[in-house]
Amino acid sequence: MPIIRPMTPPTPQKPPRHLQLSDLRAAAQLASQATVGVVRIAEGVHQAVWRTLGAPQGAQPGQTRGLTGLVYRTVEGSAQLLGQGVQGVLARLEPLLASADAQAPGSPQREAVLAALNGVMGDRLAASHNPLATPMSLRWKGEALHWQALPPGMAKGVSGKVLLLVHGLCMNDLQWQAGPGTEQVDFGAALAARLGYTPVYLRYNTGQHTSDNGLALALQLEQLARHWPVPLQEITVLAHSMGGLVTRSAVAQARLQALQWPAHLQNIVFLGTPHHGAPLERAGHWVDQLLGTTPFSAPFARLAQLRSAGITDLRYGHVLAADWQGRDRFRRTPDSRVPVPLPDGVACYTVAATTAGQRSLLADRLVGDGLVPLRSALGQHDEAARTLAFAKPAQWIAYRTHHMALLHSPAVAQQVEHWLAAAPTV
């Protein structure tokens, strides 16, 4: 008679959490910084009024003197001390309550909010060591890869063809996934099924300088090339929007440092990448200029200058650190980028989108996909040295398509698959 053993129930996975304990400490830090910022804006307006009356300024521009200045300094100091105290208490509580968050992933809603926050002010979050700052990671099947301890069974679940998917500004890797029951295409899953790729997703802080993210990605890919569990045949990159600038930066910096992974790089497909900038950031720059025209509105220019280094890099499409180092990123300056051509020996393709139904001078110069002009996405520039030399068959325009629709468009997916299926081995 067979022995019947009771089945061991599977260990239940903890449901995703909308709020984690570290979020509370991070929020306290942000609240403290915001309070100080508001106080400084108010003091700036106050001082601007006094200057019109001929009153003396404080020790620093924008600061008031005497008893009024003491009040402002006291409010600032109190806000900072209170914030530090709350953060200290929460930091001590986190280890005691850590089991509540153990192995509990963040919900897609939480991750989307964090991605947007990092896009807007991620450089400030990183500089202040705020827990909400997103660290860069390569992800496989939803988990961050740690090369010293790869997931069990990974060697049997991957191929030698790596497809790296790089998201854009204010986004994260989860947004490549298509919603169930829709006609949207999941690029990673589709190219894995049809061309044998293993999708690996990049998650990164889009508020940091493009060049900083490019260097970090170059180093991450060097680790991937060294530790990939099966012989690495090729790396193909599919990059959306800002992700294309980060990719170009990674390749350029990897070659300067003689890293090994570019030898495996065969294809890069750009989706709506602002190779020569995006007018959205330029509009934010004009806000800076307008607010600074009068002493009464000048203090409010600090609000416009909250936008991150990643956003200001989109003004012209910065790729290298030399494009922004030594310059005030909020001051209007001419385009002084170092020209970075498409990498030699790599098949490069670009998809540009336009909400117009057909090409025209107006559509090319003004319409675009709602965020990126058509010519910028195609790499075209009035200066020959800055023009990116995409071959004509490697350019494709998606009509009646907006910027975000590029992520899941069946027509775009079909074109990308066509390119990669026919791409020569380089």
C-alpha cells in the first residue's frame, strides 16, 4: 500500500506593497527640504521688496537682516532639526519592523510614482542619499541581477542572445510590459519567442546626468559580459526616448575605457530618441528666463530649477560629461555638444513617430510625436558634423503615433522584428 504523504503547501509570496517603511523616512526628508525651500523663496520675495525701498541686504543675496533675518534662520533651522529627528527615529524603527517588508516587492503603482519622482528630481535624491533614489540595476524576470549570486536555474532559462531594454525619462522597466487583453505588444516577450532573445531590462534613475547613467550602464554591461551563465553570442539594445542617449553614452565611454562588452554589441534600435534634444525642456528653460526678469519673480525661479540634470540634458541631447561640465545648466547657452557619431561596427536603427498623417515641413519641424521632433528622432541636424548617419533602410516613421505609443505599437514591433531578423552578424 503506497504511503501517502501530505503535500507541503507552497510558501505564499507576499503581495506587492504600495508603501514601504523606508518611504516614510524618505518622505520626512523631502518634507524638511521642501519647507526650507519655501522659506527661502518667501525670504527672497521679502528681500526684493525691501531692496526697492533702499533697505540694506543681508550677508548673502536674498537674505534679510536683523530680527526678520533671525526669524527666517530660526524657521529654517527648526525645519531641518525636526526633519533630522523624524528621520532618525524612523531609521531606528526600520530594522525592528523590517520583517513586514521582507521579500515584499513594490506594487507597479508605487514603482511608477518612484520612477516619475526620480525623473523630476532624482539627482537631488541621490545627492542627499534619499531612500527613494533608484539605484541602477539589470533585471531578469522582475528581479535585479547580482552577479555573485545569480538566480537558481538561470543558466537553463537564458540564451546567448541578450536583448537589453532601456526605458526613458520618468519611467521604469515595468512599463515595457503590455496590459492583458489588449492589442499592445510586449517587445521583450515577442522578440524572445520569435528570435530567441533573452530579455534583460535596465532600471535606472532618469534624473541623473545622461553621461553618469551611461558610465554606470557601461560598467553594468561589463559585468554581464563576464558573468553571463552561458556563452554570450550577442547584445542587442532596444532603447526608448532618453534610453537611447544613455545607450550612446554607454558605448562611447566603454570604448574610451577599452571595456570588453562592446565586442558583443551587434544592434541598437532607437525608439523616439531625442538625439538632438526635445522642445519640452527648452520650454522649461524659458520659464527660468522669464521668472528671472524681475526681482519679485526671481525667487520663484528656484521652482523651475528643481528639474533634474537628466531633464536639462534633454535640451540638446547631451551624451558626454563634457557637454555639461563647467556650465550653469539653467543658463541659456548655445549647443556646444561634442559630436558623437553612431558606433562603428554596430547596426543602428531608428524609429521616429509623428502624430501627423504624412510628412510635411510643419510635421518635421514642429509636430513630432508630442515630445520629440521628427528630425531629432531621425538624427538629422542642420550641421553635417552632428547628423547621425542612419542608413535609409534603417529609418522608419510611425505615423499617427505619439511618443508613449512607441512602447507597445504592433506596427513598430513588426518593423523592429524585421530589422533584427535580417540584421547581419557583425
